Amino acid sequence: MTPRRNTPQANKKAPRKSLPDELARDAVAHEKTAPGDRVEIRVRLRKPVAEALTARAVREEKNLSALVAEILEAAATKGKS
């Protein structure tokens, strides 16, 4: 029996998604959903950054998670323009 040669058909891989928006949609689809058109995403911060954000949230009388969500949403919206 002769060894099987690498034919073009044998080397074909499934086509990959190349657009960042499609990849992002797929990644977010796997996140835990939250009420309203939202998903839960965990973020790890350095301790000094977490403390600074917590202090800002206290000053603004906001929940830390809400403050971080506002900051990230504003940054994402700013990047679109």
C-alpha cells in the first residue's frame, strides 16, 4: 500500500471568519446573558486601578459595575466615530 499524498482536498481547512465584528459576535454569544440586551463579562484589574474606580463610583454615588460599564460603553462608542 502506498502512503497517501497530501492532496489539495486533504489539506483544506474550514474557512475562517476574518471580520472582527463577526469574531466579536461569536465570542460574546458564549458569555452569560444578563437582563436587558446585556452580557456579563469578568474583568481583572490591578488593585490600584480597582481602588481608584471604586473611589470614583462612591463619589458619583454609583455601583462599581455600573461605572465600569459606562466607561467601557463610552470608549466603545467613541471608537466607532
